[in-house]
Amino acid sequence: MNAKSFLIKKPLITEKSTALEAGGKYVFAVEPKATKNEIKKAVKELYKVDVADVNVLNTSEKRKRFRNIVGHKSGFKKAIVTLKAGQKINIAQ
């Protein structure tokens, strides 16, 4: 595996991301310092597909509480990758 492949941590499989797959969009958790161009190259290298567009967003950390203990669920960077028409990634494993 190349160093670029470590930019993508994992695909995010949620109800919303599964609905986006019908439109050729896939959601991944990525490294916080990854840029759009780096993400585009990493997806192309890992999944052998052509990427049309990449949108990124930072999710904020969420405050969680259990009994008297207050903690947090750390935030992360998310990338929504749009593929060119007719291409597909098989994420279900």
C-alpha cells in the first residue's frame, strides 16, 4: 500500500451515505490534514475509479455523559466523493 492510501481511514456506512450511493457519491472518514487533491488521488489508487468531485467537511466533537462522567466523542474529517457516471465502488464487506 502506498502512503496515499493511509489518508482514507474507512468508508462511512450510514443510512444517509447509503442513500447517496445511488447518485454515485461515497462517504469516507479521512485524515484531518488531507486535502481534496490528495483524497482524490487516494480513492483513484485504492478503488481504480475516476473521481469527478470531492467535498470535505469537519465534524465537531460531541459531548457525551455517562452517570457522573463527562467526556467527548472526538470529531473527524469526512469526504464525500462523487464518481464519474457509470462507475461504482463495492464497499459492502
